[in-house]
Amino acid sequence: MKKFLLLVLGGLVVLAGCGAKGLPSIAPDVERINTPRSADFVYVGPQTDFQLLPGLQAKIVSAKDYYSLVNPDKQSPFPEIYSPKGRFLIVTLEAKKVGEIAQKTLPPMESIAVVGWDNPLCNDESINRQIEMITGLKRLEPTIVTFGPKKYFLAFVVEGASYGWVINVYRDNPAGDKELYLTVDTGI
């Protein structure tokens, strides 16, 4: 009887711990599964050209996750910048115009970790400005892309351990719902 009670108690402790902060949640996975894919959905491997927006072609050159970045402000007493969630995923892309880019903003996108975390594209201007100073690259914006290929970056503030990430890119469909039209493997 004691063994049975200990097993039940142990099971309850494990179940209670599964909802603890920091562990992957099932909700993002369910939301992703329920998000419809567009009729023209494409999965793209690393180092492959893809159409991010009509008129804007890109390919991932590299992707690396960082626990900290060198602080570009040499007057600061803090030599490093740390991610508010744990790490920065900085994706370097080569992008170019291949036609008229009518959309002036990036589509909604998120990095999906192999082990289940999802992290939206970083739109924190302070973090993006610091990464621009550190890398010497501009954040990818449709309005600054030229016909000649140039390198840009996208940043994600990521959490959790992962063996790699893909980037999901979404758009609105005619029904007004979000749909997944592109998944890009970062190569890490």
C-alpha cells in the first residue's frame, strides 16, 4: 500500500511540475497545428533562395544563438548585453529586390525550436539597434532592400535549450485568418 501511495504521490508531483514556468507549453504547438497552411505553402532548407514577400527574395546565410553580445557602448560599465529570455538567435540573410515590393513591413514570423518553444520576431528597437552596431548589418526591412543582394539580420529573443530552429512566416488569408505560407530551416 505504501508503494502505491508513493507512486501516486510521485506522479502528482511530476504532473504539477509540468506546468512550471520555463518548461515548454502545449498551447503553442496546438495553435501551430490549428493554423492553416496556404495553398502555396513552401518548406525551404538552409542556404536556399525563397520569396519572403512578393518582390523580395532572400536566403539564410547563417544563424547563430548567443547567450550574450559584446556591448557596443564602450562607456558602459557592463561589457556584455544579455537576452531577457536567455539567448539571442541572430539570423543573417542575403536579400534583394526582384520586383516591386508593395508591403512596407515584414510579415509576422516566429522562430520554432526543435524542442517546442516558439519566439516571435524581435521588434524591440533598442535590441535591434544594438545588434546593428555589433554586426554592422541593418535589420531586414522591405523599404531598404535594393536590387543588388545585400546582407541583413533578423533577431529573435529565444528561450530554452534547442538543437535548432526553423522560422515560420505567416500572412492573412482572404477569410481574415492567419495562415502559414513559409517555413525556413535556419540550418542550426
